Amino acid sequence: MATSVFSFYDKEAYFAWHKEFVDNESDLELKIEAFRTELKEGSTIELDSLAQLLTQIKSRTEPECKLQSGGLLTGEFILPLNHISQNSDALYKSTDSIIEKLWRKNSTKSECYVGLSNLNAEITDLVRTSVICPTLQHAKMYSERLEAWEAFISEEDRNKYFSDIVSVEVDKEAKAASGYFAYHGLVRFDSGLVVEVQLYSQLSSAWRNLSHVLYEKSRIGNTTDAKPGSADARMVSLGHMLHLAECELDRLVEEFKPK
């Protein structure tokens, strides 16, 4: 494998490598654009099911958060219903991002490369959206109910609205990426479509919006510098400080709620 192509991201250099080792055909970018268009045109029914599911979980989780915290945890979940109903282009990973993801995925492989034939199976955030939660504790409770959705939605409603959902997998550990924290859920449909749902607190969402461009620039350029005092280190450290503040808020809610 020509490993030099993976030392630094260069789209044209990657195209040449991909043609030689993965898909022996030209116009990878055009083919990914066509794949993306087909994905968007074929996702309407699944997105309708997702909107129904997110709405039902919201209606259940909001009062539970308030009740379990003794009235201390209030606020409303912000759902991406307008994006979903309009089948917004923002739901779909951009062509450039897909190509860059192929580069990152294949940089770790020596065989069984990711290409046009297995994009859906190998890249699980081709379709992605987010739920903005008032606090980190709200995000945790929403993630738990998202994973356990079959336990509280009636069989009649499951058959009527959600028969195309195969599984929902949730990572319950908030993970750091560029210093922001989120819960990640994968909703899998019988058509093969996978939708990634990220759950952020309002504070994490604000920090993500501020830091994401810088993080992408650092990651794609392969220039991450974790030395003390560097821009990368300060960016991640500030995100961790904000997360620590949210964790402390959760502890205070537990201490102050009525016994």
C-alpha cells in the first residue's frame, strides 16, 4: 500500500490511490455525489419514522427529568423536526466529508478497503442529526430512553409507525472530540439506512459550534499539536472544563433535590 498518501490529506492524491487499490474506475467524486443524491431521495419514509420516535421520547423524557429532579431540571428538548420534514441537505454528510472519511478509514487498513460498494456498512454517519438537550443530565436520560424505546411504546404504535426500525444502539459514555461531549445513537432501518443521532447539552452544542471548524482544520490537516499551551491543547482543555462544570451541576442537582 502506498502509505505516503495517508501522511497528509490531499484529495487528488487520494483519488489516484483509491482508483488503484479500491474502485478501479474514474470520477470517484461524481459517483459519491450520485450516491449521496440517491441516499437523500430514498430516505423519506425512514426519516418520518425517526421524527415520530424522537417526538415520543421527548414527550416522555421532559416530564420525567422534572419529576426525578424534584423540579430542578426543566427545559425543552430541541428536535430537528424541520430539517427532517424538509429532508434538508444538512442531514447528509457532504461529498467532501465522505471523501475525507474514506481517506481516514482506509488509512488504517491493509485490505478490505472502504469503497463505493460498502459505504453504507462502513460509514455510519452518512445521515446524521442532533437533539439539543437543556443539560447533560437531560442528554443522559434521553439517550437511555432512546435505546429502550421498545419498552414504552405500545406494540400497536411500533407496528404502525416504527416497523421499519431494526435496532437502536446508544453509546452511553459521553466522549470527547475537540473537547465537546455528546451521546451517540445509531438508528438502523430494514432498508439498510443508518441515521446517527447525537445528543448534546445546550452548553456542549454552543461549544461544538465554536470549536468544530478549528477541529476539522486540525484533523484533516493532520496537524494536531497537543503540546502544553498549543492551540489544540487549549481548545480541548476548555471543552473539558465546560464538561466538568456540567458534571458539577449534575452533582448539585442531586444534592439539592427534595429527599
